[in-house]
Amino acid sequence: MYLSQINFNNFRCLNDKRIELDRYFNLIYGKNGQGKTSLIEAVHFLATGKSFRTKKIKEMLKYNTNRIIVFGKYIDKNGDENSLAIDLNEDKKTFYINRNKDKYIEYVGKLNIISFIPEDIEIIMGNPGVRRGFFNYEISQARRDYLEAIVNFEKILRIRNKMIKAKETGEEIYKIYNERFIEEGVKIIIHRREFIKKLSILLNLNYRKLFDEKSELKLKYDCFLGEVEKKTKEELTEIFERLCKRKVEREKLQGYSLIGPQKDDFVFELNGKNAKSFSSQGEKKSIIFSLKVSEIDILLKEKNEYPIFLMDDIASYFDEIRKNSILEYFRNKKIQCFMTSTEDLKISGKKIIVDGGDVILDE
């Protein structure tokens, strides 16, 4: 799978442009502040409907405009051409698949994408909500039924919280929603533990291969129910039900749900120690990159297709040895890459120069 063309209008500082893209390497050069990151952000936005830089839609709009249109053509794993488009108008996003309006839940995962940017260090250093958001999207790309469970659970959670706050936990309708809360929550737990178990194995292998063959890297699923590794679906449901009963009075006092997969976390351990507290900055960067590479591997296993890979400012993020190791990895894979840099990466591919928002193709 790869993106063959992208068109964007009114996206940040970029001048409107249509770009034909390389099957493998798209190398985006320019000085800082010229719009290099905005270009790969446009690719990310096309694939996900979201920015990796901001949650504020207005920040993506070019000054004095109120509408963004991003359109792209991609070749799927069968060799067929398809198109995706997003029309963002006054805070409302409209999604199109092959020029037909569609729902976001159908849009996600059509064009799988993995991004690697300096801010990704927050996956280790940030709060649990950052990690949950990251893994929710990554698992959703690989598994459509996980996305459906997350969407359903979040709707039920909002209703459950509203009823707890309104002191309606004794109502029959609350019991129905609580059953659904447990049902969808257990689905999420099972998906998370399976996905994280597979990802942790790949993460360790990739970290050793790319950075340090003597180290041991683990990713652990810290579930609100405690140890869930060997529990059956029925056992998880029973434990969840008991916990709901035990917490009901405290939830009424607090006015919201105190339990559920919205309380889960994910922990990186390097050589038996929590990476957040004990790993160096270089090690953390290497962990995150290994995580992104492992996502490529797991998407290949789960969906039999490679994602697109975006990397922002590789030259300043890694030292020369790590940079060369990373570039060599991608040379040996059939993955479409978008890389930004202020210096020549010395690899062959489509050279794109961004200067003051103007995208110039070096043919």
C-alpha cells in the first residue's frame, strides 16, 4: 500500500499544491520554519482525520480561511487505485472514500500510517491518557472490531457517568447500561492484552536489532482489573461485575465512573526498570522508534499490508550511527516513507523542497 498523490488546499502555511509521490522514499528538505512538518502533517491528516501536532482545528487552517480540503490517491495491496478526501469546514469534518461520503469509523484504517516525530517521547513521559490514546488508534488501525468496541464503550461511559451524577444508579435502565459497560469493557481488555503481548515481543526484537542487542525491552499492559494475562472472558466479566458492585457507593460520591478500561495504562521497561524514570533520553528515543517499527511488523501480521511511515527531522533527532541504522532498515523494507530533514540524507528518492510554504519538486 502506498500514497501515489496528495492535493491540499488552505493547509497551514502551505501553498495549494498537487504532488505525485514516490513509491518508496519522499525526502522533504528545507530550512526550519518553512513548512516541512506541515507537509507530512497533511499526509497524516489525510490518513487519520487528525493532526499529530494539535487538537485545535483552527491551527491547521491557513490564515484568513475557514476551510481545508485534502485529497489523495493510494494504491492498495491488490494494486487497485483508490481515493480518500477530507473536507474540513467550520469545525466539521466530512470524509470521502472513493469520492463517496462515508463515516469516520469506515474511513479509519483505509490508509494505514505510522508517524515518528520528536513529540512522541510523550508516549513514555506523558500521562496514561496519552498512552491510551496512542494505543487505541494503533490497535484500531489493525482491528476494526476494536475500534467499534472503543466507540461503543465511550458512548456508554458518557451515559453511565451522567446517570451516576444524577443519582440514578438504582434505575433499571442504569443496570442495562452497566451490563453493556462491562461487556464492551471486557472486549477492549481482551484486544489490548492480545495486541500488547504480540507487540512486546516485536518491540524487544527490534530494539535489539536496531540499537542494543544486549538489552531487554518489555511493554506491559497495566489493566485496572489487575493481572489479566491468563483470565478467560467469563472470569474477566465476573471480576469486573464484582468491582462495579464494590465501587458503586464511592462512584455516587465522586459523581463519575472510577473503574473501566479508561483507567488502563501501558508501561515500558528497559532491563527491568521503568523507562519513564530510569532510561536516558537516547534510550527513550530508541524505544519509541523501535515501537514504531514494531507497529509496522504487527500491521503486516494482522492485515497483510505495510503502512506508510512518516518521520520528522531525523537528522537532529538521532546521532549519525543511529540515523544510518534507521535508514538502512528502511532501505531493506518495501515501505513508503516521508522524511523531513534540513540536511542531505544521502538516499535516493523523490526530493521535495519546501521554502516559505511553497512546495518545489526537484525532478
